Amino acid sequence: MQFLGKSCTLLVIFLLTGTSFTHGGNVLVLPGEYSHWLNMRNIVEELLNRNHSVTLLVSSASPTVNFTAQERFEFLVFDVPLKVHEVHSLTEQMLNISTQHPTPSRVSIGLQMMELTGIINKIHRTVCGTMLRNDALMARLRDLKFDVLLYDPKMVCGDLLAEILELPFVLSLRISLGFSMERMCGQVPTPPSYVPVPPTDHLTDHMSFTERVENMLLYIIYTTMFHLNTRFTFDRLYTEIRGKPTTMCETMGKADIWLIRTYWDFEYPRPLLPNFKFVGGLHCKPAKPLSKDLEKFVQSSGDHGIVVFSLGSIMKNLTLERANTIASALGQIPQKVVWRYSGKTPETLAPNTKLYEWIPQNDLLGHPKTKAFITHGGTNGLYEAIYHGVPMVGLPLFADQPDNMMHMKTKGAAVVLDINTMESKDMVDALKTVLNNPSYKESIMRLSRIHHDQPMKPLDQAVFWIEFVMRNKGAKHLRVQAHDLSWYQYHCLDVVAFLLSVVALITFLFIKTCSFFFHKCLRKTHPDGKAQKNKKE
């Protein structure tokens, strides 16, 4: 009886503490780099909290993932004939192209980006080829018997890995260039009449005729670029590895779930499919207390409060000229400024500005004294600002950042500047506008309320759908039939051609019939017309 009583007590304790008795799944993760991995890591941590096993498949040249560290998850590292600095330098080169001063023409930037894209594709092919042709690695992955693959399509060929291992897979992404992956691989409808092609720094969902013309042309250009790029690079690689004609888009289109790292607080209303799920802001958390030193500086701001300034972890080559321009502007506002900055101290740095090589950005944005956020517009920082309700001054650099800040500007929550051409006065005016015009605070608070007013937290939703795929061995029932249609079938061009043919045939028969009866009636009306004519002759 005593043993039975102890057993019941233990059972009650387990039930009250919510201890899980469910069998965890086995998840393979192929991460992206930089902020992509920082975002995805939150999903990994939550999967571990829910009793799942996680293995991170990472290349030896990863510039972001520290695979020598002790973690709760397992690392599986494959060697590639590349160095870390070779991969990292690509991002620096892209940043350098975007921050040239004075800014070159769009044609010049486009040509430089095309050249860099060729180098990036070559490195991706090297990483993919090395990974997928590694028979020992593939055998090891099969032996580990994973239930699902989670990957970021910035690391291409994760979809092909899933097909080789016969695994259902889940994507995690913000946007691809011109919605190319989502449109052509995921089959998401994107009407160019009101869905602006990303990334853009001026188009919204309210477009004039000329803007719709521009938007349509951009869609055509990006579609063509995507087709040519994949056809002559990754499609060949996929075909070589599979030993049969295979395209990247066809393979990616087999994804069970697409986790999109935004939400309707950010997005313009547009069509989505059942297997596309918004999980924007999944990394956001309530603010934690600041360190004593930082809290002391923040409190010294008095009623004016503070401005948080960060251009992300990648931006480490800000020129001294630009730094002096910015520092001069920051010194002209009454607020204290916490600036994440690494480099030579600007000569114009004012006493109200304090430099840090690293800052607890989320905790600062959640501090009650924070009045504004100067940001490059990365999705992670932008969502922390939405989460905590902090208006922004945007200094977008490259990639999706101009598009991100355009969304915030359109929604009345930010002022956007060009970091390459702005002067100190421009930044001062922008800061004063955001700090003194209450409409910016009201707009960001409205977005914050929308973000928090969800039936399920973004992180919980992301993990739920990964677990859903594991429980059901995929989610193909959410995948639209459009994947099995050709382009002309998708747009019903064959149906249109058939209907036009029927209409043309009916019209032809109608005209012929009318002509026949017209001539017949004409003969009946003048039956001797021909005879009279012959008689006269």
C-alpha cells in the first residue's frame, strides 16, 4: 500500500509538471548562414525542449555555425574544398557593392551583382556536390533514420538531400528574389496588379498604371533570370546526381510546409496556399534586465529616453566618413544613443553616444526608455521592433532590407534614408520626425498589437507544423495540384485556345450559313434576273 501511495504521488507530480511521455522525433537541420541561422536556431531549441532529437548538418566552411562548441544538439560536419574566409567574403563583397559611395548607376550595380552571383553559384555547387556525392555521409544519414528535414533554401540542395533520403521536408525563408521560388516552385499566386515584386524600395500594393507596368516588367525579368540561373547551374547538378532529368524547382516544389518569416503585421494582403505558414517574429521574447553599466547609461537619459542603433552583425566596414556623418547627427538630439559599432571611433562622436561592439538588442528595444530604433532593416531586428512597439529610422543596405523598410514606411512606422547619400541634417530630421511625431509610435503600436493578437505564438506554430509533418509522414494533402500542371495548363491557355477555336468555328459556320441563305433568298426574290440579263444581250 505504501509503494502504491508513492507511485500515485509521483504520477500526480508528473502530471502537474506537464512532463511529456511522448516519443520525440528525429530532426535533420541544414541551416542557412548569419541571421538565417540565428532565426532557425530558435526553432531548433524549441524542438529540443519538446523532447525531439536534432542533428545539424553543416559544412566545414560555414562562417556562422560554430560546430566545435558544446551544444544540446548534435553536429554532423562534412568537409568541403573551401575555406571559411572564402564563403564569408561573399557577403562582404555583396555589402561593398551595395554601399559604394558615390552610388554608381543601377546598371553598374546589376553587372557587379551578376558577377558575384556567378561566384556564389559556383560555391553552392561545390558544397552541394561534395555533400550529396559523399556516399559515407549519405549512408550515415540513412542509418540515423530521420523523420523530417528542416532547411533554409539559401543553402540550396536541401530539397535534393530530402529526396535522396526519402524524407518529408520543411522550408524556412523570408523571400526569394522576385518571389521566384515561391511563385515557380511553391506555386503561390502573385498577381502583379497588386503584389509588388520584392525586393523593392518604392512599389507597394497600391500601384499606379506606370508602376504596374514596371512591376510586370520586373516579374518578367526576375522570372527569366531565375529560369536561366537554375537551368544552367543547379538543374544540371540535380540531373547529374539523380541520374535522370531533374530540376531544382520541381524538387523544391515537393516541400511539405513553407515557413515564411513574416506575418500580416508586415505583409501586404496577398494570396497564400495551405502549406505556406507565417511565423514572423518567432525569435522575439520579452526583454530581460540590462547589465548594471548599460542600465546606468540608459537611466541617465532622463525623460528624453534612448535611441538604439545597429546595422547588424555583418556591417563592419562602415567608412570613417559615413561614421562621422552619423555620429555628428546623433550628437544633435537630446536622447542618449546606444550604438553597436566596431571600427575606428568617429571624430565627431558626441557625449550622448556610447559605442558597443555588441548590444543586447532585444532587451534594449523592450526597455521602457527606448524611443526609436535606427536599423538596417534585417528581418530579425525589424520584428523585435514590432514586437516591442519601437518606431524606426531605416538605413537599408542590401538583399531584402530595402523591401523590409519600404513595408514599414508604407505602414507609417518608419522613415527611410539612403546611407550612401544622406547628410547629417537628413538623419537629424528623420530622427526628430520619428521621435516627435506621435503618428509613428501609434502606427508601430498598431502593428505590435496585430503581431501579439494571434491564436498561436509564431514559434509554437513553426514547431507545430514540423511536428505535424513528422506525425503524418508529410503534408502532401496541403500541396496544390498546380505542381502537376504545365505552365500553359496552369494559365488555362489550352482551354482558352480550345474555346477560341470553338468560337471561331461557330462564327465561321454562322457566316457561311447566313451567306448561303442570303444568296438563296436573293435568287428567290429575283428568279428571272439572270434570264432578263441574257435576253437584253
